[in-house]
Amino acid sequence: MLQLNSFINQSLFKAKIYGKVRIAMILSVAEKEINELMPCGYHGHYKVLFIKDKILTLACLDLNVGQEIKDREKDIVKAVNNKFGQEVLEFVSIVPKFS
């Protein structure tokens, strides 16, 4: 199985989509960690949008939910970084969601 995993990683790197696949994995893990750290009533009130320069951007319209996310920002960043074994996130940014 290790050889197959290594082959897949090499193929992705050669196809130059490894960075995009890695970002998708980070976004997926970040969303899962946020869902675990946030109270149940807040699920669905925010959306993970993108990551750029180690800054995770979320959309959120409710100010209370946004404040709760900012209060837990260090826990979110730490949990995601621990999953990857290196620093993949530094901050969480929140933008207003209009749709």
C-alpha cells in the first residue's frame, strides 16, 4: 500500500496538481475540525471558502458565529496543523456572506 501511495503522490506532483490537491485536503480537514470545535447550533452558519498564504478564509453572516470562530481561532489552527504535522495555517479570516 505504501508503494501505491508513493506512486500516487509522485504522479500528482508530476502533473503539477499536487498543490491544488493539498489545498483541497487542508480545506476538508479545516472544515471537519471547525465542525468539531463549534457548538452544534452554529453548523451551517459559516462556510470554508479558500486558503491562501496560510490564511484560511471563511464566509459568515452571523456576527455571533463569527466571534465564536475568532475566539476558537488558535484551537482551529492548532488542530489543522497537528493533522498535517507542519504549519499549513497561521490565521483564520472571516468575510461577510451575502448569499
